[in-house]
Amino acid sequence: MLKLKKVISMFLAIAMCLGMAACSTPGQKQEPAKPADAAAETPSETAPDKKVLRYSLTADAPTLDPQLMNSIPSSTVGFHIYEGLMRNHIGEIQPGMAESYDISEDGKTYTFHLRDAKWSDGVEIKAQDYEYAMRRLVDPATASDYSFLVTSLIKNAGDINAGKMAVEELGVKAVDDKTLTIELNNPTGYFLSMLSMSQLCPVRQDLVEKYGKDFSADADKNVYSGPFIVKEWKHEDRIILEKNPNYWNAGEIKLGEVDILTVTDPMTAVAMFEQGELDQVNVPAEVLSNYKDKVIYYNDGANDFMKLNMDGSCELSNKDLRLAINYALNREDYILLSSQNLYQPNTRYVLPQVKGINGDYGDEYPYEAFPLKGDAAKAKEHLAKAMEALGVTDPAKIDIELLTTDAERTRIEAEVLQNQIQTALGITVTIRQVPYKQRLQMESDHEFEMVVTGWVPDYPDPMSYLELWPTGSPYNHGSYSSEVYDGYIKDALTNADPVKRMEALFNAEKTLLEDGGIVPLQLRRNAMLLNPKVKGFETYFVGINYDYLYADIAE
């Protein structure tokens, strides 16, 4: 019996807390309809001197260390407590800590001029803090999943991350306290939009060295450069943010406090909203009909897909088995049974809404890798080839463990997948549930067979999806490897012609799917209730779930 002893996991635990884009137009401000009843209209309970926004996540942020962040809960908090050189406010690239910048004629060297600003403890923020943070990101000793962001982008980053060069050779230099230069390998049009990401935000070397592995593990083990500070972090319960009086743009920040509660059961969160204990909540599909005229729909940018382990330790190294699973799934039935059609079935990888050449990528490069309803004949054809190659005569001998989080929603989703795969192919799928933080770690450690994971773009370009899969990429947890794919990515990174670059990216996407490198499932759409007194609570499909930087609460 070919028993697969590693694990399969799901990013879907955060399905109720991911949110990035307005339903109609990305970044469009939403005017909420009235909630269900008077109880739902209860405003935030505020102290006389400050306004408090309260919302919930289904899982606690696994870390608040900016260079180690690898989840939406962490990144959303990070967006509001750290300050990048630039800020991406619902698609508009705004000045952050950089008051101005210059770009060299060849488009490869950026010089940033920092404004006068202080950390939350009153210490001056310097260019050296950014230099240290970016070196820390690529340092192999840090073991950051997100080092892939810059390994092909910033000069020498790849060799440093591979242990071939010292971190001091990184193409990021503090010229003086207020001047920072960054050298890129090639001109990169989306580079400025990346600089709002938490992973590229500054940290203080003295504090990293003082606290070691406990750096940023608690509210008092870090200082903050962004609009808010972490006042309290009660793990698995709540994160309390407080306005940062030292923030350079503090005069534009209206909220005095943000209470982020961990509420694992979405139904409990809805009840808390009804009782006036939360100002925003995502409505689960099971009760959506009760609020259909009151919710705000938005696309959160998440593309859910199965990540498959191809490191040679299990049967999924077989391409035909991977394709059999892809053809076996009826994605229309999947979303009907798991989300009651709240989500959209998907058979490609790159989010259609990211930028193409002159419009949306999905409009310019339409693609359907697999039939929405599946193809039973092709599934069986590929299964037969896989069984022959694996030396198996009984498909039930192929036993796959499906690891998911311990949330009720992800259990339902896993059971739908289990039933479809077992029914169509006759192989065995076993479900195992673990806490969300443990699931993330198991994925990072390559301890899985299939991972149903959700990826949200870090910047609005197809490369934000496709840079995960080159051979040896730190985020390539499934060990997918293709010389053809790698060649297309290299072409896209080095080609200055925008049409040829985009064609290379599209060919990379097709190659990944034709190899059965992943199993696309769905694009997420969420439905939220929002206290009508809350203004400026934005959704967007890039990098974070909510942007409440300039939010306010009406009196």
C-alpha cells in the first residue's frame, strides 16, 4: 500500500478574514446598506477621547515580525503598524517614509529620500533601518518564506539567500541617515507598489539582537513606524492597536484604537455584530440569505488551489495522478456545496483582475485549463496511466492524507473535496484537522501531500503569482520543478518589451497547469456587514484584507 505519511493542508481557514477588493471596481469605496436591525447599528463603544474600530479574524496573526510574515492576518496588521518607503492605499501608490525618490535612466537604481520621522519610542527612523531589514529578509539565517520577493529582483539577493555571498553585498545601501539606494537586476515597473509590503518595512537592529527569537513575539518586544502601535497582544484572543502619536502623518489618522478579536466561529462573529460588539463581520454562506439586502460584496483577491507535493516522497510526483485529480473535480459543485455559490469556480491560476498590458490580465489572456464540471473520461485515462507507472492495481491503495485547519468551514470544504476525488477516482483521501498556525508551519516545512491554499497578490502583476514556482523558490513548498517554466520566468524578468514579457508570464501559467503543478479551485468573494457609522473602511485585492488607515467613525 502506497501510504502517504505527510500532510495536505488548507489556507481556507482565513477565508472569512481575507478581503481585498470591492465587488465592482477594485479599490472602490463602499457605502454599506443598513444592517439587519437596530442592534446591528450599535456604534463602537468609544472612550471620550478616541474612536474605536472593532472587527474579528477567524485565526490569530501567527507572527508580527515583518520579515517573517506569510499570512493575511499578519500582513493586514503589519500594514497598519509598519511604514514602508511607499504606501499602496487601495491601488494608489502614495509616499510613505520616502518623501521623494529618483529613478536612474536605466530604470534599475532607485534613490529614496526619507522624511524626518520617529519610531514609536521616539528614536529617529533612519535609512539604515531599511537597509538592515532588507538584508535580514534575504539572510538565509532568517529563513523567511518571503525572501522570494526579492531574490530575482534586487542585486545579489539571490546569491545571498543561497549562502553564496555576504548580506553586506545586497544592492540596498544607506548612503546616509536619510538616503537609501536600491539597485535592481532589471527595470521593474511594479517595484514601487511592492514597497508598502510589511516584509520590506524597517526594523531596529538593536531590538532584533536584544530579543532574538522573541523579537516581536509580544506587544512590548518591538517598536512601530506606522500609524498604529500594538498596545496589547493576547495570543489567540485579541490584538489591540492604538494610534501612534509619533507617526509622521498622525494628523490624518482618525481612529484612536483598533480592536482585532480572534473569533474562530463565523456564526459567533455575526451574533457579536448583531449585539453591537463588532463593527465589521463577514457573513458565512449558511446564513447569507438572511442578510442579502444588507451585505457589501467584495472580491478579496484570493485564488484557492491545491498545492501538491512533488518532492519524490509520495505518489503526487506522478504527473498523470496530478492531472487525474484536476480532471476529476467538478468545481461548480464544489462551490455550491462548500460556499453555496458565494465563491466563483476557477480553472486557471493567475487572478484575472491583475494588470495586463493595457487592461486586466484575464481579459487579455483568457484561459480555462480544465472543464468547470470536470471530465470523467480524461480523469480515468490519466489515473490508469498513473497506476501503471506506480505499479498499483487497486486505486484505493493510493491513500492521501488531507490536512486542514480545525475550523468548521474548512472541514466542510475538505469533505467536499474528499468525496469528489474518492468518487471519481476510487483513491483514498483521509482528512486530518490541526490548528491554523500549525498548518502554516507544516506547509512551510514541506510536510504535506496536497495543500489547498489561498494566494493573494502582493502587487497587481501576474508575477506576484508566478514567482512562487521557479525551481528552488523559498515558497515553492510543493517542489515543483520545470526547466520550461523556469525559462519563461527568466524571460519575463529580463525582457523589457511589455508584450513579450506578458506572453512569457502567460506561457508560464499554462505550463504550470499543463504539468498539473497545482489544482485550481475557486476565486473568493466575501459578503460583509459594516456598521454604517464606520466610514473609510476599505477593501482591496492586493496584499491585505482591510485598509482602515484613514477610517473614521461618525458621531
